[in-house]
Amino acid sequence: MLKQWMAAGRLMVRDLELEDVAALKLCLLSLGLLLGLAAPRRKKPGLALFSTLVFVGTYLPLMGKFLVSLFRVRRD
């Protein structure tokens, strides 16, 4: 079942345009904000640390791929 979901996700990503990606990012941002507002005060520092680690763990690889693509475009 997970393989089917991953295949469907890959198919969807191929068809995304820039506006679709921006909408997806805004949707995830607003979901994160809503979850952050709902968290109890005593758990917020732990959630902030977790969110920071997830952000850094996803941002760095994405930027690495972007920079590789950028240098490839500049070479061509």
C-alpha cells in the first residue's frame, strides 16, 4: 500500500507547476502554525526543537540539490 502511495506521489509531483508547489508550501505552513497554536505551553519548547531539526534536516538536502541544478544550468 505504501508503494502505491509513493508511486502516486511521484506521479503527482511530475505534473506540479510552480503555483502548485507554492500552494502546497503555504498549506503546510498554515497547518504547522495551527498545530503550534494548539500545543500546550509546557510542550512548546520540545516541539520547537523538533520542528527546527526537521526544518534543517529537510532544508539542507533540498538546497544541496538546488545548488547542483543551478551549477548545471550555469555550465550549459
